[in-house]
Amino acid sequence: MIGTIISAIVVGLIIGALARLVLPGKQNIGIIVTIILGILGSLIGSFITYKVGYNNANGGWEIIPFVVGIVVAAILIAGYVAVTGRRHKVAR
């Protein structure tokens, strides 16, 4: 269980970056927010995948939780950008 959580966090770092690449346009968010949302996407994606009944009986790299994590992270990033909006600093 702990190994799954740690690997989901490490993979979440990668997932956050890949989710931003999947989304069209430029997202005005920082790297820390990207990492946090990638980790959340990875954890939520892994949770959903295993609750649905996924079992990696053959061993090896688990591609399904990885892809689901990217999709969830992309949804989280899109939601974050929609909620925060595009804030521009106005020079005075």
C-alpha cells in the first residue's frame, strides 16, 4: 500500500507535465501547482482504476492507471484554470 502511494506521487510529477502537454493552449499556472495537480490526478486515477477492478495479473508497467491519471490530472488542471481565470497584472 505504501509503495503504491509513493509510486503514485513520483509518477504524479510526470503526469502533471504530460497533462499540461495534452491540454490545448497555454495554462497560466506555475510548476508547483502543476506538480500538486499531477500528484492528485495520479492518486485519484489509481484509486478509480483499482476500484473499477483493474488487476495487473501479468506484472510489468501498469499503463492503465498511468493513462487514467493523465486524464484526471488534465481535468483538474482545466478546472483550476477555469476557476482561477486568466489573471493579468496591469502595469500602472
